[in-house]
Amino acid sequence: MSTSSDSDPAPAASSPGMDATESLVLSRMREFLDSFHLGALQRAAVQRFVQRRVADPANTKCDRVRKWLMACINRRPPMPSETAQVGCPEIIPLLKAQAVWDLSELPGDLESLITPDVVISLREELLRLRRRTGEGGRFQPYRSPSAVGSGPAASDAVGREATDTGHWNVLYLRLHTEDFSANRDACPVAADLLSRLERSYDHAFFSALSPGAHILKHHGPTNKKLRVHIPLVGVEGTRMRVGDSWIYPEEGVPYVFDDSFEHEVWHDGPATRIVLIFDIWHPELSTEEVSLLTTLRNSKLRFEKLQSQHDSSGDNFFSIIERSRRLLNANSDWWVAAPEDEEREDPSTATDLIITGRNCAIGAGGGSSSSACVSLPALRAGSRERDPLVSGRDRLGASAVPRVGASSGWDFRVSPSASAPVAASASSASGLAATVGGQGERQVPTGAIGFEGGGNVEDPSSASGPSPNCDNYFVLNASGSSTLSDNASVGPN
């Protein structure tokens, strides 16, 4: 929303010729603007927008905020159209009230963003967080102020619990005006997905429920957004009630609901359930309305954050969120992984590197004539049993998944897994065994592997270097550093 200096100033309380009704409306309008603590330029811009766009009955793009604004000015908060929304603090009128939505009903082509391969990448990224150390990527307990929460007071005196049994931990990725960039840095796949969302509400996090947890029934803060869940791990035994509707999540299958409806969650499974959650502006709000509502929301949040710094009780959202960051130690201390997830992220089989190739012969579709089956016991499937690396083969437990939003490029998991299948023989101390087409097996010096479209394995560390037609290769030495051809890149996991 523009904050140009030529915006109309806020009107005076009264002026000659103004009747009592007009004076009252202007007074109430000032009260409304005051409640959002807008700066001078923002206030002038909002006033101008209301006068020129919202107050114009012919502008149907602002029908919803017009009715909402009039209700606020008349001090008669809009009533929800559904009984299950009674108790939601903020209702924007005229918005479709539906407990459960289909992904296709949301703005943008979310189905093309949340593909099975993207879900696999999200799951693998999430599992690597379980044993991650350092600041970025650490979960924290979900807590709320006593004035809002209905759960019991937390035993550590930091806010209220949202559960009556079990625990609810979160890893914030976006939270409006708060800075969680370190968490996004630790989760590049999730961060990339979030950056591609249309009409993002700027609220996203990983949500973890311990076995036996029950999130008490509650309402979200507003009906002007919808919530998307992507179940990633530990989904067995989870059920969710939204109004009178029931959701039984399936791993990897996104679902959408309106959290202004009363809802609650039970998790009776044996492992920690974790989903990626993000919010989208309600699809029936126009771009103009989203712009206005975003300006009002962010201004109020900034003011409340400043106020929280002078709240000695610490019983407010901002103080509780900040104090909660330091309440949990390692994620592995509380995270109960399913056996299959333990195998995925066990240190003995953990990914050491992510290899990305632009024209890699071992990539799905790369080097279409390649019949190579390179037996790095290192290549491991993560969540898939089939081998997408070699067309027509099912010899290695390996995964290659497209980077989110990339038209080319694949991420290859590499890990020292003794349990992963091998093509012809196990690796030896002197090197890695490889079976290449009909050429049989040959030993390659440890850490030196090359791939070419014709299916030959080259030794790029040899005096002659790799074959000229070797599309991609990587060299790993004892220190873990790497040398790459022009078309490949390797980065630490």
C-alpha cells in the first residue's frame, strides 16, 4: 500500500456544516485507525485508500472489508455464519465459511508445487533436523499467553500449554514480523517452497506432536486465512476434528482447513507426528483487501512487540515465543522416530553430501543411453525403494529428487550405508566397486568416481583426468572436500 506524502490527511473531528452523524462516523473512524497504531504515513495512506476505494460502493473488490469496517465503526463485530466459528476473535464478513477445503480451491497452483518428489525432499530435510545441533533448526514448545490459552499453565512458567496430554513443539519458519531466518537456512527445501506461495499469510512452521498428545479444542485468530498441512512423518494414529468434519491424515497428502472453525487434534500413534503448516489468505479476499489487511495487521504486531518489551510479567505472545526458543535442547531428546525414519536418519547411514547435477548421466533421464549401475553402497533411498538413478534398473537404494522449482537439476543422497544394495560386490578398502553396463566390475580409487553418458566409470583423479565426454563427476577425499566438473556441484549436508 502506498505511503506517499501526498496522501490525504486524516479529517478533523468536525467541520462547519457537518451534522452529528457525520461527526460520529469520523470520530469512530479515528478510533478504528488508532487501534492499529499506524505511523503517520501509513495512516494517511490507509485513510486515502478507505476514502477512494473502500467507501466506493461500486468497487466490489472491497465489499468484504467495507462491511467489516462499517461493523467496526458501529461497534458491532460481525457474527460468523457458522456456529463452529463462534469464538473466533476476528470475522471478516461475506467470506465463504467451509471447514475443509480442497487444495485446488486455493490461489496459485499448489498441486504443482507440492509434488510427491517435493514431499520426499521435505521429509528428508525434516529428518536431518532430528540430530542437528546449533541454533537454526531447533524446535520449541508451543505456548500461549494466559489471556488466550485454555490449557494448563506450563510447569516451566512460560505461558500455557495447548495440550492436556502429551507435548506440542514447533519450528517456526515464518511468523509475520518475527525473524526466524536461521530456521529457514536450516530448511532450504521448505524455505524455497514457502517463497513460491501465492498470497502467503507469512505464517509457517513444522508442527510436532508427541505420542498420546491431544491439542485442546480452540479457534484460530481470524477467518481471513486458510491453513495447509503437509503430513511428513509419524502420521499413524492422528485424527483431527474441524467443526463437524473429521480429517484422518495420510503421509505426504496435503489437506486444507479453515482454522477459524473450532478444531482439535489427537495423536495416538507410536512415533512423533510432524507436519509442515503454512497459511494462505482466504481466496475470496481481493488483492486490494489483502493489501489493506496486511498493512493493518503488521502495524498492530509491531506495536504489540514494542509494548511487550515493557511487560514485566512476560505473559504476552512475543515474550513467550522468545523465551520458548531456549526451552528444548537437542531435537533428538524428545523426538520419537518411527523405525523406518530411524533408518533414514541414523548417523551410520546419514547423508554426507548432496550432489546436484545439471546434465548428470546417472540422473533420471540424464544420459538416456546410460546403463551404468554405480555401486556406491553410498547411494541410499531415503523414502523410496526403487532406483530412479538408472533407467530400467532397480539395483541401488538411491534417491534423486528435483530441486523445488528447478527445471533441471537433481539432488542425490550419498551416505555410507553398509545395508544399501550393491550392484556386483561390496566396496573394499581400496575403493568403490562399480558395474558398468556389460563391461564388468572395476575398482576405482577411494573417493574418485566419474559418470558419463555412455556408461563408463572414469577416474577423474588420474593423470589423464576424466574422459572428455564425462558429463559429471565428483571427487571426495579423506577430509571430505570435493573437486567437481563444470556441470556438477557438491555441498555439505
